[in-house]
Amino acid sequence: MNEVKSKRFIAEVTPPMRSIMKLRGENWTTRGLRDQFLGRWVEVEGWLFLDEEHLNTSENTRPLRENNWRATAWEIHPVTSIKVINRPR
């Protein structure tokens, strides 16, 4: 099992939210999000969603499996807000 991968929590930016943010003057393209947030600590808000498609590859539902690539089948989907925060001490 890849220790780092099995600690991932997924936050998914959906096409409809990209369009809404574009209307608000925010760049939520993949490149725009990368430029704004890569390497920074962020707070993500959105809807909590159990993605049943990933029950067999999630550490919380199938512990210690070699092919686990995420911590949990739960994810933030869709993301509705992203903001930079200070790194926790």
C-alpha cells in the first residue's frame, strides 16, 4: 500500500461550478486553480458526497489494500469555495 496515497481526501471541482465561478469573475479552470493554490494551505467547502464507486479503493472501507489510493470514499463534491489559509502551527 502506498502510505501517502492512502491519506488523500478528494475535493472535486465540477464543470457547473467552474461556469458559475467564471460568471463571478473567478478563474476556476484547472490552470487557474493550480496557479492560485498550488503549494498553499487551503480551506475547501462544498457538499459531502459518498462516492460508492471508490469503496474498494479507499482506506476507510477496505483497509490496508495494495490498490488503495485515497483515505476515504467520502469527498467534497462539488467544491463551492476555496480560500488560502495560514499553515496550522
